[in-house]
Amino acid sequence: MSISDLSLKKPHALVVLLLLGLQVVDSDEASCGEGTIFDGTSDTCVCDNASCNTSSSPTSHAEAYGLVYVAGLFDTVNFDWGRELFDFTVGLINDKTDGWFDDILDDGTTLVTVVEDAGCDPKVALPAYWDLKTEWGHPLHGVVGCRCSSASTAVARVAALEGVPVVSPASSSARLSDAEEFSSFFRLVGPDDERGQVGGLINLLRTMGWDRVTVLQTDTAYTSDLATSFGNAWVGYHESDETTGATSWTGEVAYSHTIGLNADGSLDEDSARTALASVPTSEPRINSRVIVLLAHDQHAYPLLRLAQESNFQPDTIWVGTAAWAGRTPPQEQGLLPTGYIGLEPFRNQDAVYQDFLARLQGEQAIQGREVMSELPDYAAETMHDSLIALTMALSRVKPEDRDNGEKVLSALRDVSFSGLSGPVSFTAEGDRANPRYGIVNWQNGEWKEVGEASPNLNGTSVRLSEICWAESGCGLPAAPSEKYPVPPPKLPVWVWVVIPVCIVVAMALGFRYWRSHKKKNMLKEEMKQMKGIDSELADLEEKVKQAKKRQASLIQQRAGLQETPSTWSDSTEMLVEVFPDNDEYWDVCGKLRETMDDAWITKVWRIQNHPLWNYYNFHKNRLSTNGIDHNERSVWHGTSSLDPGIIYNDQQDGFMMQFSQRGFWGRGIYFALKSSYSHSYSFRPRGSAPTERPEGSGDEREMFLAKLLVGNEIMMDRDKSSSAAAECRDLTVPPTDPATNQKYNTVTGYTAGSQVWIVYENGRAYPDYLVRYYRGSRNHKKTPFETKEEAMKAKEVQPEQPVAAGRSWSWFRDDAAADQAEQGLSSSVTFTKGSGAPSDAAVWEYLDATGKWKRYDAASQGKIENVYQQFSAGSSPVSTLQIKSGEWRYEIDVDSMKQTNIEHSNRTKRKIRRRQV
């Protein structure tokens, strides 16, 4: 759905989107989408014309070469393990031989991912999502994230406009169940209302026999929605339910308070102290021993520490939600007292979980990383299951339809499987079906599972004998009451009591007035100090903003100073063909035939990728800065089944470890000295026709001639012994050089008669040339010239003119050459005199877009007929020529009988014919 459609069908969503843009885009940094302009008055992006769109994906599905692109949006600070687990799951999905969901994307599609920090804040998450849509350079087939509901709300609202699936592992806000506003949003947790966590929380409280609670909440969108849902479901009279066996009861909230946050998102400790001080602990008739704390873990644990330090009501039973219960508090909070109780999404830990954990532990051991004894958080399980659910849905959609959000979302609604977090399926609203929650109890510095809760009272059970309570101890047969005993009133002996009572009341009132006045003065002073701090912070933020702008400018200037090779032309294309009139062509040919003397070149392309060249030079400068000879070599690399276009079109890494496979020297990027070795891994271009390269024939192959920064290398002989072979095969990084105590840059060895080099990082190789060739006898049509001398001899018949590096091979095929050939100037193509007019015996025609045959003009008729006659007679190997017609230039091939529009971006092809008259 476009923005213009949305303005008619969902005007409220358009307003929200614009407001979100206002929050996260500064006016001097605004970047508006196609058909929009930046309005400095309102500081928003507004429609400029009827074609106003939310985005325009820079890469169509047809250009994606059988890839699926998925982004992970996480809170990378609190989920510091998220990237590792996400990448590991991606590796399992892409490996179709490991037995882990091998049926997902088993049609040859590769899953490509990127992870961005979404924070826990829509002001971070939404720009991160927008950058992916506009700057990544690939179509976005789906998103896994975010963690926090506020961030997911912002991203899901925008993603719904174009039907981009968003699957969250942890966002539980009830408002995200609105299937109309968040039509592309799914999640692996239940909603925060009676259908999910709120229902489970209420059943936990009822199972304990409690009906009066105090509610403390932090000032966030998540806790606000959660508090509203809890209040609506808890407060008031509830009739008995025969189906669940629940008796009638009345829910009460003794006291509620909202605790503020600082500008940086941390807990406002002064607001927290005010909230604790305001709880009516001295009023047993209305007070409750049970406090429901609605907060994220980064706010809940500092509040609990403050309560401990202030000796706040030590026998309080703090009850938490999944946002903090079950999560380990930071070490700086110290050892918190026993007794907290709460809910967390159910930790499955069945055979599927154990299998995944064993695989992860094995990979961590191989990589030399810390080995996890268990997954760090329930969100680790739901993160895995979110990615499985999304890719399973994409797998069920035809590759050509994976850009169709409606079809992917339809498939996602029908997903059902057993994941790390248990059985996974979705409701019509995109929520997890039949959510379950574990009941956990904080005991001696760790959380212990003591039961299970669900929105259904019959699905809730607690093992009371395993619970430890604050101040009351462990193993009680029943839960402590939430109500304090009310002392009985004394008999009114007013005769001798009235006067002392009046005095006490007066003193109490005076004391309360004095304390209140003192607090007000303290708050005024604190507010004054806070204003000063806020002003200083604003100044610092402005300085940081200016510094970032300067940094970006310097980086751009540095990139502009990088020198490009002298052989590069002025072409703006990344793929520039090198013709036989260029020495580069024969240099590449010589290197190819050094070890394959039966190889013949069809085409050579020079790669002119400026961002990738700058990245390559960055690594070269880094080696030089560290005092290491960069030791640059010219080497061969075959891409097997991976289309070379993915490498030479990439503007960041080029040769990527992500596509590497495990070989004799471990998982790395392999390069060879001999072309004959890389031939075994060459790419077959037939049946895969990117727009910038013509489709190849069945016997043609392609591989790269690349530049490689070898640096400090180590020779590792894998044939020395079986232990040496095993050591080489287990490599993930080069070994350490004992002379420098630093790792070698490159590993080298010999296999199949060739020296090979292996690197284990991106950026150290540049795809210099892409070579298309075939082996066997020379095909005169594909390879007109056997030697450089033959090509230069053909060139000598042309009028003298300067030849720039990389210029077109037009002197051999264009109209000017044909005209000169008519005058007897070409040794390769000889036209008969007077052939400017059509032949009396035949005419040449092309099939137009309406299916009708049309004649070429008179000048073109003669040129085409002359090339045809000489090619048919065998006097010339050339079957092609170029003609100009209207605004376009066409290439005519009298061998394949095809016409190609060589100036149109689609390179439109049409049939031609020679008809006898």
C-alpha cells in the first residue's frame, strides 16, 4: 500500500507515520522518499505529487539472484548475545545438510541477513528500519524484531504500509494485536491482556489467594498499556465460573503510582524514592503486602535496590512480569533479597532445545568463544523461532512471489512447528497461540521455576513448597496473606483519652506539614539543579551532533583521495568490457592460458567498483601502517554456483565469508595461483542472465582474476600427517606468529598441483577482472582473434585516432567500420561496392512489438546483407554489426538472427529474418 493509498484508507496511520518522522528526523538531516519533499515549516516529509511512496526498493527480486533478505532489529545493548545467536541460526538454515529445518528454502535460495541496533526506543528503531529500506541496497523480505513494544509499534506500523512481515520475539503490548493497524505484525509471545500475560498474572495472584495489590509502574508505553490492561481485568467484582471452577471475587488496587525516567531512559531515583515513600505502609486497612511492579529489567532492579537500601516494608512480596522476572540483575545492583516472584514466557528446554544448544556449544568451542551452559534468556529461544517462522513462510511462497507481502503473510498465518520455545502457531491477530508462562521465584541470587501459568485458570499451577518468601522463609504450606491484620479498636475511655489524643493529632498534623513543606523545598532545589544539568546536556548533544557531521565529511574527503588504477576508464558502470584492442585483454588471456593452454576467452570485464576499491585500499593501508608488507598477488577465484554479480555489485565487502564453505584449510575464502585449479570451481553463466552480462552458452565458464593482499603468510602442509590435516581443516582464523605474537594474515598451502591462499576476513581481495571462457578448439565466432597480432592487424585498417584505455570495440563492429569496409579498408569484413541499397534478391526485416514484420531502411539493408554474405561464405568470422535507427542503436547478429537494443537498459531482443523477394 502506498502513502497516497494510505491517506485515503487509513488517514490516522498516515498522521502517526508523519509524527514518528517528526520525532526522529532533524530538519537539517531529513531524507525524504520518492515523490516527497521536506517541509521546513512543519519539519516533516510531505507529498509532492501523486506518486508519493513510502520507499522505492533499489533492488528488485529478479536482481536478487535467488536470495532472501531478512533484517534483525534488536536491542544490542541488553541483548548482547543476540547477534551471535541470530547469525548462528542463519548458518543452520543455509546449511541444507545438517538436519536442522533443512526443508526451509530448499530450492537453492540463500538467506542473507543484517543486524541493526533498534534499542528499546522508537526513535532508534524506526530510523534503523528506514535505513534498511532505503540504504541496504536489497529488497527487505522480512524483519525479526524488535524487543520492546514501543520500538515494535513504530516499526510495525510503517512496515504494514508495504506488507513487510515483522516477527517479534518479545514485544507483548496489547495494542499490537490490532490486525488492521499492524496487519504485517506477528510475535512469539502472547499479548499483555487477558489473552496473554495479564491473564496469566491474574491467575497467579488468584491461585495465591490474593485480591488486593499495590501497582507501581514506570513511565513507558509498554508499562502504561500493561497497567491499563491489568486494571481493566483486575478491578471490580468477578462472578464465579463453573467451567474453570473459579469462585466469585473482587479485585482491589490499594495504591498505584507512576515512576518517572530520566532523559537518557534510566530510572529517576528521586521519583522512585517518592513512590516508595508514598505507599501507605502504615495503613493496614488499605495497604497490601503484594506489589505488582510493571517495569523493564533496567528499571525494576534499580528500584528494588533502592527499596532494599531504604528498608522499605521488608516483608513485601514483589510480583513481576516477563519484562524483569526471570532476568538476571546486573552485578552492580548487588545481591538482592530472596522472595521476588513473577512470570516469564515458558522455557521449553525439550529435545529440540537441547539439540540446538549442543550445536551452538560445538560452534562456540570451535570458534574459541565462551561456551554457554544454557541459552541466556527466553528471548533467545523466541528469536530463533521468529526467524524459523519467517523463513518457513517465505519458503512456502514461490521465489517470484516473495516480494508479495500478502502472500508471505498468508503463509505466515499457517505456520506451525515445534521450536525452541515449544509449539509455535499464530492466532488471526498474529499473536502466539496458547501462550504459556513459567512462574519463577528469586532465591539466593538466582531465579527458580516453581510453576506454570496461563490465561486459563485450569492451566495455572504453583508448587508452594518450593517457594521462598521475603521475611517468612521457604516451604510454607500456603502463601502469606496480602492483607495486614487490623488491630481491634480500643474501648472509648474518652474522659482521660480525648485530651492526649488531640495533642497527638495536633503534633502529627504539624509534623506532617513540616515534612511535606521540607519535601517541597527539596524538590524545588532538585528541579533547579536538574534544569541546569538538562541545559548542559543539550549543549553537549549539539556539540556531539556537529562532531558527527565533521566526521562524516572527513570520511567522505578521505574516500575521494583514493587513487584508482590507471587502466580504469571514465565509465560509471561497475562492469566495463575489455576488448581485444586493449593490452589488458591479452594480459588476462596469457594468465588464463598459463595452466590451461586449451582455454579461449569469450569476454573480459574490468570491475570498476569505487566503494569496494576504497575498502580494499583501506586494508592495504592498514597493513602498511602496522609495518607489514602487503605482498599483493594476482590470483584466481571461482564462485561455484554463486553468481559473480553478487560479488562485483556489492559495495561493502565483495568476497564475503558469509558465502564461504569449509575446505582443507577450514572455513575461509580460497584463492589459487593456477587458473586450472580454479576452473573446477568456475561459474556456469548459462540459464542465469543478469542484465549487465549476456547469457552464456553451455560450454562457457566464468571466474575472477583478483588482487589479493597476502600480507604475513604461513605455509601449512596438510599432507605432512593426519594430525596436520585435521589441524588445517579446523582453522577459523590463522595461527599466531611467534615472532610478533600477532596472528598471520594469510594461510597458504598446496593442493591439486597449485598453491592456494586462504583469508578469513572480508576486504582483503578485490575482483579485478571477470573472465568468460571455454575450453577445447577455438570457436571463430566467439573468439575472432587467436593472437594479439591478429587483433592489432585488424585495428590498423582504421583511420588514425587516439585509443583510450577501455574504449569500445566499435572500430571492429560499428557502422563507421562497415562504411569503411565498403571502400575496401577492412581486412576482416569486406563489403561489395554499391551495397548501400537493399539487395535485389532479398530483404531484411525485424519482428516489432505488435508481432508484425517490418523492413529495415535502405542504408541498413545493404550493411546487413554484406555482413551476411561474407559470414556465410566463410570469408569473415564476424556475424554482427551495429546500426542506428531513430534514437536507439541496435546490434544485428546474422548468425543467431537476433536484434538487440544495446542502448536500452533492458537490452530488448527481437527476431530478424532474411526474405527472398
